[in-house]
Amino acid sequence: MAVPKRKTSKARRDSRRANYKATAPNVSACPQCGEPILSHRACGKCGYYNGRKAVDIKEKELAN
């Protein structure tokens, strides 16, 4: 079984871990209503996807 001959230094260990980064989600504007939406998903406001109505959106009634 392979065993390291020397202890890995903190600088070498930390520089290896420095390449992991979180990426922001790709957000684009809905061509129908202009709302920001995630790619490849139906719009939550108007329900359109790829130029067609995909989901029926019910208007939420405001509770007083």
C-alpha cells in the first residue's frame, strides 16, 4: 500500500483546495414577460417555455 514519505505541507494542501469555487446560476430573461428565470425551466410568472404555454399559473389571492 502506498504511503506518503513526507508530511504534505499546509501550503501544498491549501493550494490544492483553492481551485474549488461555487458558481452562480445561469439566469436569463423570459422572452414573454421579461422575468428572470433559470435556463431550461418554465417561467414561474407566465408559465411559458420555449415559446409555448407549458404550465397554467394560478394567481395568488392576497390574504387580508
